[in-house]
Amino acid sequence: MRKLFVLLVVIGAVSMAFVKKDAPAEPLADGTGIKFKGMSLEEAKAEAKASGKIIFIDAYTEWCGPCKRMAATTFMDDKVADLFNSKFINLKIEMEKSADGPNVARAYGVKVYPTLLFIDAQGVLKKQALGLQTADQLLALGKSL
């Protein structure tokens, strides 16, 4: 476990060298990218119950280099956006500063950033992925649900 943590820290540090400081974290005005909803986890669960969709959570921190890279690349990919915007209720939750962050981190054991969570309307974890995901990796993960 310790070796995994050290490896993820090293990967994160290397990734930070490639992240643009002004990388967009949200969808662009032209509608590209995953559309993350500005709602609480409880509101997302209610919407998931009504729609039958799974909730996708990008569990991130503002200081996380790989998180910024994913926001600027993977989440902006057209194929990823098409799948995630149609199939999931998408949330970005800042683990240290948002109201839901500490509770989500505790409930799902989030210790590495980014952690991508897929949960159902009852809050049951269906899948999770740790670390930076490419567009192809995230597409495969999304299609597997």
C-alpha cells in the first residue's frame, strides 16, 4: 500500500509538469465537455432515483495536478462527454472544501486524487477508479456500467 501511495505521488508530481495553469475545469461555453451539476449529493441521489441513472463523482482537490489534467483533457473529450452527459448524473466534489467532500471521502474511503466514483441512488458504490484516466480508459469504465 505504501509503494502504491509513493507511486501515485510521483505520477502526480510528474503530471503537474504537463498541466496548463489556465486549464478549464468546467465545460466550455460551446457545450463541450462533461456537464457537472452544481448540486449536493443528496439532490443527485434524488435525481438518480427519479431518472434511473448512476451518479458519477469526480472526487478531487484543487491542488491535485492529475485532477487538473483530467479536467482539461479527459473530461473535455467529445466521446467521453457524450456518454457521461447522457448516461450519468455528473458531480465534481472538492474533497477538502465542499460541504459534501469530507463525508464522501469518509463514506467511500477516498485517499487518492483523483478518485472517480460511480454510485447508485441509494449511495451504493458500483465502481471506482483511482488516478488519472485517459479518455479511452474513462469511456471503457463508463460503458462497463
